[in-house]
Amino acid sequence: MSRPKKRKGGRVTPKGTGSTSRPPGGLRPGGPNPLGRGPMGPLDGPWLDQFDDDGDVDGEVGDGDTDVLARAGDAITTGHPAELLVLASTFAEAVADAARTDPLIPGSTDDELYSWRTVVDELTGSTRPETTALLHALRPFVPDEWNQVITAELSERHTPSLPAWISSIGEAEVTSVWCRSHDLGHDDDVFIGARWPTGQVLTLVVHVDHELGGSVQDVILMPADIDQVLRVFAAPADGPTSLTEVDLADARAQIAAAVDRWEQSSPRTLTDDWPTARPLLLWLLSRLPLGGPDASASGDSRT
């Protein structure tokens, strides 16, 4: 497999992905989000400031990459795909940001630092359980050409110590979608339930604010079954609300349109988990059937 030319500074992985300063466990509401940007997000400051200039050698891991490896190792030990997917989603969003005409991160248009070529090359340059797990987790987010590169690389790796759920991390099935709407039409919370063949479950909560044009404003990731999460969120929060199940094709179209409206807004909202979880959300939407109404054609549309 061909390698890109060597570059000064070998680090594509943000310092913020390290396992240090991790917030205590707990799920919102009632506790901090364990999968938030605090321990991992590159969007909490200028992206270039997150890099070291220590330089890597092909086949080795530089000191600057140990934070990400520690984070990946911690994610493996959880026994759940959530943290590993969030970490991979952070990489994907960094690459996507470099392609924006008005990037969120100053200087992120450097195509040498912010590209799938660089990310994949660094991870394929070191054969160890953490990089293997990250390569599996990146597959739902990378373009087809890089998916082929990763697939070829993984076929040559022998990592029997990794749990079985890692190799099937991209095989999640969306089981149902529910929407809790404010009766006055202010906002919606959309609950997307997912399940893996190995039994793990995840609920992604998407907050859509109709007073801000019907765009996505935040997400919450919960490694819990959607029925359990709905019971927690069933009680009205700020006024009367209604809870309804959403047709899967309709959910795909409407949420995708809400993501597009966020992309087109100015200034774009940044939160602990958004937009670092944007690739993860778009991947889950891609697991839903097509055929819903084109909500983007007529502007804001209530979920």
C-alpha cells in the first residue's frame, strides 16, 4: 500500500482525545455526559494548537499519539461501541471541517494534516489493538476508496485479543425513532435507538430548535436501550410535550434536513457533542430507509 510523503510533525490526533481529565460517569439529565467533547473533542480550540511537532516514524507511534491510543484502549475496555465510534466520529468531523469553505477550526484547510490519507496512514502505520479498533470504527465514516484501504489492512492483521463486537461495529440496526415535541412548537427531541448484532444498544438524542430555523443544535449519546431512555425523558420538561413514534424513512429525511440547516446557519452552534457527533448521526441515518419527504425543500419542517 502506498504511503503519502513524509510531513513535518507526525501527529494527526488531537491532544484532547486523551484519557486524562475525563469527567465522571453519568448520563444527562442528572449527570455529565460521559461521551462529551471534554475528553476528546478537537473543536474546543484552534485545531492546530492541538498538535505536537514530535514527528512519527512509519511503523511506530510517537509520544503525541499516546493520548488517542489511551482513549481507544479505554473505549475497548467498556465493552460498548459508543466511545470508540465517538472517537472515530471526531476524526471524521475534523476531515469534513477542512473541506468547508468557512471551517470551524482556523487553519483546518491544510490538506496535508486534515485528510483521510493522513488519518488512515497513521493508523495503518502501527499494528496494535488500539489502532486496529480505530480502523474498524472509522469504516462507517470513510469514503469508499479509504474503506477499501482499511478493509485490506484489517484482512492482514491478526489481533485475537480484540472483542468480537469491534469487527461488527459498523453493523448497527436502527430499531425505532421517537420524537418528543413541545406542544407550542419550540423544539423537538428526536430519539434514535440502535442495536448491534452482539447485543449492545445505543440511543442518540437529537435536539432540533425550531426557533433557530429547525436546525440541529445538540446531541446526547446514551449507551442504553431506547425504551429505557424514553422512560427517563417522558416527563414534561419546560411545558407540555407529546411523544410519538416516527416513520423511519420520514425520520431520515427530516433529521438530515435539520443537519443541513445547521450547516447553512451562521454562526453555527457548537456544543459538547456537536458537531463532533455529526458523522455518527449521519451514519445512523444512512441505516434508515429512503423515501421520506424532502423536508429541505420547504424550509423548517416539524419532526
